[in-house]
Amino acid sequence: MVAFPLLIAAATLGFSLVDPEGKSLVPSSFPGGSSSRPLLSNHSSRWVFCYGVVLGMGLSSALSYEMRRRRTWEWVRVRLFSLLQESSSALVLCKFRKPTASDSVEGTAMPGPSGESKTNESAVPCGIRREVVSPDWCFTSTMTVTILTLYAGSELVPQSSVGVEFYYVVKGEGVYIRGDGDVEEAMKLTTDTCLVVDPFCVRGFKATGIVDLVLLRATDSVEGQDAARREQGSISTTVALLNTG
């Protein structure tokens, strides 16, 4: 979208450098003389150039807004990559479009705490992660919605968040840990409670009840750990790389 106003500006610049008779207004030197006419000396030509720049930026902004509103790029991206996958594109475009039991959603194991390193890299899983909304099959570039099931008595070591995160406690009891080290703060979680985590906030969870702690998480970022585990041919990794520049 940035190139759109630049193209119009370049076109109007070229137009403004030529007078109505088709003669160039660009300075040129002749033997024994100097420039015949200064660059953009024609008053009307300068206004044509300015109008072109304003028009180009206005049209570019309007077009960008409309494309974002209609999610044009998301539609193109998902439909294109769905054709490149081994499975039928209809399966990708219909995934979770009908009511689905959360327990039947295929998930991935979440590694638990690894000794004293304060990282979640243990070979012993502490829970399971199930994605229901993802750029892989939904018309969104950054939003992901995940069901996190933390086994009773297990823990997720506090780590820094990347984007804004929303958590809703579907079932169970636990503790929400905010901060790290001396400024660590623990808050109780019960069924039907919710919370918002700001970007780059250190947060962790413990399941303290006798049943699993089930959290519904929505975030506006596919970077960090979520993007890293999509290394195997996922389009979300491409989106994450584009977002990070």
C-alpha cells in the first residue's frame, strides 16, 4: 500500500515536468549557456504534482481501510494456502465451522517445568493445548484462541507474554502468577473468572484443585512459542515472520 501513493506521485511528477506543448521543463545545458527553464518553474505544474500526491495518499488510505475491513488479504491467504496443503481445501475452510466438543479437538502436549531453570522445557507434559481459532484456517492474521488444559497439581512456569492475552476459566481452580522474582504476585482462579494480560507481562499458572484447570485463551499474536511450534509447514509461521519484520 505504501507504493501506491508513490506511483501516483511519480506519475504526476512526470506530468508536471512536461508543459502543454510537450516540451520538457527539466533543466538542460547548452553550449555557451545555462539552463533554459528551472525545474517545476510552471506554477500550475507544481499544483498538479501536489494534487497528485494528496490524491494518491487519499486513495491509498481509503483502499487500505476497505481491504482491512473486508479482510481481503486474509481471504486470499487462507484460500491460497489451503490449496497447497495435502488435505482438501474444503476441510480447511470448514474446520470448526460447526459446533464441536472441545475434548474432541486434537491438541499438543505442553512441556512442564524443567528443574530449576524456570523454563517449560521438561519432557513430562503438564497439560494439553487445543487451538480452535488460528491463522492456519481462519480469516485472521494474528488472532489465536486456545483451550489450555492444565493437569491437576501441575504448573506453567511464568514466562513473558508477546501480545495481549485474555483468559477465561472454564473449569477448575488454580493460581495466576504475575511477575517474577521479588515482585511475584499470586492470585486465585476459580470457575467463571477471567483476566487480561498485557504485552510483555510475565505470567504463569498453577492447577491447585483436584480436577484439571481448563483455560480459554485468546491472543492477538502468533509470535513466540505459538509460532515456534508451527515450524512444520504452517502458514502461521509466515505470518509471524512478516509481523516481526
